Amino acid sequence: VGQEVDLIISTDRLNRIIDHAVGDLTVTAEAGVKFSDLQKLLSQTGQFLPLEPAYPEEATLGGIIATANSGSWRQRYGGVRDLLLGISFVRSDGEIAKAGGRVVKNVAGYDLMKLFTGSYGSLGILTEVTFRVYPLLEAGSTVVLTGEANAVASTSKTLLASALTPTAVDILSTGLVKTLDIGKGMGLMIRFQSVTEAVKEQSSRILAVGQQLGLTGTLYTDAEELNLWQSLPKHIWEPLSTTAITCKIGVLPTAAANTLVKLDQLTDSTGLGLIHAGSGLGHLRLDSAAVTPQTIVEMRNHCQSNQGFLTILEAPTAVKQKLDVWGYNGNALNLMHQIKQQFDPKNILSPHRFV
């Protein structure tokens, strides 16, 4: 924290959409294109990019890739790395390089797309990207189940092992459920998007499962459903807050509910947490005025004991200076150093960023 850099490069003017192959379900655009602008263009042909970045109005395509910011739709469509088909980037020596291509079935060259996803600009400067896109679906609804943590965990396990095909399955902490005013206790948000009859049938089935396990169920449709999903990330990401600590976490999917129970215990249910049930990835939001650095350490220890991690994404500078922001304790650090050395031997790009 606080280390200086020599130069900041902006990709704001790399804002052209190069090609939208409607029939092939792909789109190629420059890295500075705003996510919201791309979605507006895609919607004109009944398509969309199934990502939900933290700040959808400001986020750029390059930024989304650099931070691996996927969102709740990863349950059905996968994360950024699964949707990214090709990239062009400027190397640390100024040369332009490419990887992947503009078609879904592409096997040319190294699969650098996955390597660049989540690299925070440390390997190269993205200039052009190609994504796979999907058709907008006819209908949608969201089932919210709230109640005891064990019942939420059991319902989630049953759902993921069933033939149902939700597009999103998120487990919510009791604090987030209360903030959203959608019930009491821990929450499970399940989104279905398909043809109308399939949405109705699947929603009814999961409501019945939840109620059998003692959960309270509510069905959200139309504008009410849209408002719910739009408000959800706004409580995790608060850019104007001066005290918020936002963390990205990962645990075994089977430990998701217990992880949010741990959050409640450490923060007296004031912490807000969301975990994608299928992957075990999620985000936490805490108030630095209400917790101590030790709270973060204990939460990180819990995540690591469940084969996961906790990374601090946003926090007051004073908090960052007292903690290891990355908190990495795995065995891949040497390998990451080697990759960094190959791509950026002089440590020009995104210096002081982890490796």
C-alpha cells in the first residue's frame, strides 16, 4: 500500500465494438468498451453477455477480465474465463500479441485467455477481446427461501444434485437477507430463466423442497424480480463508503452455509455475505468501524481451512496497512513468479501487484 508507480495507462479510448457475429453468438470489442454499452447493443438482437460485474455502469470489458468479475450467472454460463474466446494485448516490451480467436471452436495457439483472467494487468495490457454471448431467455422468476442455515445447506445440495437448471443459485448471510428485507435467517436465491412453462414448473418444485425442509418461500417475478437482482450487488459494493471492507472469498461449495454462519458469529450478523452455491466463490462486506483486523484474519483462517481463500478488494488504507491484502498461503507462488518473469521480466506492468 502506498508504493508509487511511474505511469498510468487508460484504455478509455479503446471503446469500439469491432464485430458482432449474431449467428455465431460472438462479439469482439476493444478493452475499454463499457459493459453497459455492450449489453445495450447485444439486446437489440436478443442476446446478452452473462456477466454481472460489481459496477455494471462503469466496468469495462478489460477490467472485468483483469479482475475475473463474473457474478451470479456463473452457475449456468460459467465465469469470465469460460466465456472469453480471444484476446489481443500489448506485451511489456511494446509488441502486440494475440491468443484465441473469434469463433467458439478455436484451438489455435496457447490458451492465454484463462491465464489473463484475474491477472490484474500484470501480464499485459488488454486491447481487444472476444466473448461468447447467449440468447436472451423468454421468461424468468426467482425463488427466495429463508430460514435455518442447515435447511438452506440441505436445499442447496438437493437442488445442485437435481435435474433442475437454475441460472443462479446464491446463499445469503442473515445480515444480507435482513438488509434486502426478504425474510428472516439465512437465504437461498434461485433464479430460473427459460421458456415460461419450464420456469413455472421448476420454481414450484424448488419451493416445495424448501418448504418441506422448513424454509419460508417467496416467488419473485417481472419488475419485482429484476429489482431484487439489481439491488443485491449494491449492498456488497458501495463505492462512496469510506469504511467498507469488501472481500472476495472462496471455500468448498459444501462449506458455503457454514462460512456465512461464521461471518454472522464474527460480526454479530452485521457483515453482509453472498456465496455462489455451485462454485463456493463469493463476496463479503464488512464495516471497518464495526470490526477489527483480527476479524478479517479469523475469517481468512476459516476460508483457508475449507480449502479456500480471502482476498481484500476494497478497504480503507489504514486497514490495508495492517493486513496482508492477498493472504495467499498456497504452493503456486514460485510458478506465478516464473510466469511473471516470462511475460514481464522488468516488472513494468502493474508493479507491486502480488507477484
